[in-house]
Amino acid sequence: MADHSASDDPVSDDTVARDLAAAAGERLLALRAGWSAGSGDPAELRHAGDRQSHEFLVAELQRLRPADAVLSEEGADDPARLAADRVWIVDPLDGTREFGEHGRADWAVHVALWQRGELTAGAVALPAQGKVLSTAAPRQARETTRTGDWAAGIDGRTIRLLVSRSRPPEFVHRLAEHLGAELVPMGSAGAKAAAVITGEADAYVHSGGQYEWDSAAPVAVARAAGLHASRIDGSPLRYNQSDPSVPDILISPAGLAPVLLAAIAGVRAATGAGRPAQAGSPLPTDSEL
């Protein structure tokens, strides 16, 4: 596919990601409000949200960036993306389970751009929280200045680790015990990354398996905010792969990352838990992340 250059369109990729995530989020809020008023089936609401948001995002990307490929959770995977220079990686509704639960705000819309091996733009919209975090206007993450012994946590308080609401991996419980950390369950991966950026939590650790659309936008936004993002063994996260599964992830302040990576390695060595998932291993559904 042909490359898109800045001269083709005055609107930057960062702005496209931000505006599309925000617009999709507004549509999801309207859909959810109408459904609540009619007391419809939550399962049907979740399905409608996934489908309508996907259709909107794909149509808009086709209009705004017609030469680019798209990888969406809700769409058929076109192998042609593997030869493309630019691929938009989107999760039209991350946290589908939470979207269908009245009053929950930890669901998101993810829009990210992969370009020649790197994530170059991204946005995470949190519609029910009235937030859009994006590379268009990166929000500097809270960074701790603590050094030395982390046994007492951060600035004298317990380290807070974000985990899946429904299936936190066993090794994360062991990691929390090792660090004396508090586990904080939360829905969407985008909501978790946002919580680390804003300082509501200190790190997001997951080893139960994900897909590229679950983490691409959160990672792009987290990195733009100055956070560390990697696999739980410290190796790089890679996107636009033939197998879109992402076995595990760590997002944290850069200063905390070495402590967490060392602790993770220690727990894995001692217990054998949290080993990277193998290709072809069953992965969780969106509602389990």
C-alpha cells in the first residue's frame, strides 16, 4: 500500500487518532444511554457497541487515510497489512464487558498507527470518564523520584498494581506478595494505562495473553507520556505481526520498571509462573483482559 505523507493531508496522524477515538466514544455513549432508557439486553448492547464502533472507525479511516491498512478486533484480518508501511490498529470497544454494566466507566476506544516497525500515533478515549489521552497532546505521566530500597513502596505508600478484573494471573498475586503491593482490578487495558499515566495506579502487569488491538494505543499513549512499556521479561513489544497475539505486558513509570522487571524475573524463576504464552495458546476474550 502507498505511504501517506504529511503533504497529502494537513491533519496529522496524531490528530486523526485522537479525533476518531473521541468521536467513536461519543457514539458509544449515545448508544449506551438509549439502551439504558429502554432496559435492553446487555449482551445485545455489547454486540451493537462493538459492531457500530468498528463500522464507524473503518469507514472514517478509509475516508481519511485510504492508502493505509487496518487491523481491527471486529474485522477480518487482511494479510496484505503485513506488506504495508502503515497500519491502523484499533479496538472499537475495549472493555466490552464493562460497557454493558450500568455505571462502569472503565471501557475505552483504542486507535493507534503502526508505521515501519514503530507505533507512531495513538489515542485512548475513555468516554464515560470524559477523557481522551493521545499522542496529539501527550500528558506527562507522574514520575516518582524515589531511589534505592522500594520495600516501603512509593513515597512511603504501597505500590498499586493494576490487574484484570476477571482473571488476574496467579503470578501477579505472587508478585504482589513479593513487593508488598496492592492489586487493583480494572477493566479495559486502555483504562489501566490511563490510570498509570494519571497516577491513580503505579503499574499495569498482565501475562494472560492479549492481542495487538488491546495494547497498541495504550502503549503509544503511555510512551508519549514518558512511561516504560515492554513485555514482562523486558523485551520489546512488537506490532503488525502475522500472529497478532501479545503474550504479556508491563506499563509503569520508567523509574519503577527496573524494580518490577527484577521482581517479575525472580517470581518466575522461583515458581515457573508467568512464563510467556506460546504461539497458538488460547487467549482471553476482551472482557477478560
